[in-house]
Amino acid sequence: MEYEKYKTRGFVTPSGKIEFYSKQLEEHGYLPVPYFDFKAENPISFYDKRDEFSVLGISGARTKCFTHSQFKVVPSLVKRDQECVIDIHPDDAHEKRISDGDTVKVETPRGHIHMKAGISDVVHKGSIRIAWGWGEFSPDYNLNNLTDDDRRSNITGTPSNRSFMCKISKVSV
């Protein structure tokens, strides 16, 4: 196993260095530095609806027990990590009267999900973090219910499913 290959071989870019300015993007008619001109459409889904959906939702937190949706049928692993939680900043939780373990509704213009709250300062005030890979475990946890599949990156062709504007509320039981 060879580590830190870049020290002797460089990076796999035309210059062999880290490139912030992409000649390849420029040659294909794209901005060489994404969003550098500040005219590009905001990459955050539903940003144009931020007045109503004022919380920034971020997907991507991962559990250590599973790889995406794999291994959720292994009983010993399921016992360790039985369900996904939404990380909510303590100030936001206090404002919305949400306590650790409460069921929370996360809503975007596309749809909604329900998950348990995890009060944590791992996120900034005004944002939440949701683990992905739980949609197969429960339809209530499916992040695809929240994301904008219609807007796609011109370069990668993928939807902006990593960040989206949303609103959160405590679900009364």
C-alpha cells in the first residue's frame, strides 16, 4: 500500500497540481471557477423559497454501522443504530420547542419526512443535518422526498441533493 502518492506523482490533473481554475471547464464553455461571477444559479435546492423554507438542510451524515443502506438486516448492527436522527442546533430546537428524541417533520416544496430529533451543536444555528441511506429502512426517512430532482448540475448531471432549504416542526403525538 502506498500513501501520499501525490507527493511524488502529483495530482491527476493537467498540471499535476491542485487546480481551482479548470482549463477543461473553460474549454467546454463553462465557468473555470464555479460561481465565481456570482451570476450562476444558487446550488442550494429551493433557495428561491428561503422566506418560507428558512432552514438549511444538509444530507450526508453517515452512521458507522452501515454503508448507505447495506447491512441494515444484520441484527447486531441494527441494535447499535436503530434509526436515523436529525441533528438540530440547540438554539433552533429551543425556539421550536423540540427536545432530544421528539419526532420532527422536515418539509420542502417537494415533500416531507419524519425523524427523531438529535439536539447537537455539530450543526450551525439555522441548519439541520440528516443521515442518508435510511430510505430503504423506512419511507419516512427517505431524503429523496425532500430533494429537487428537476434542477441538475450542467457539469455533473446530478441533482442538488446535498443541501436544500426546508422548514422543521415538532410532530405532536
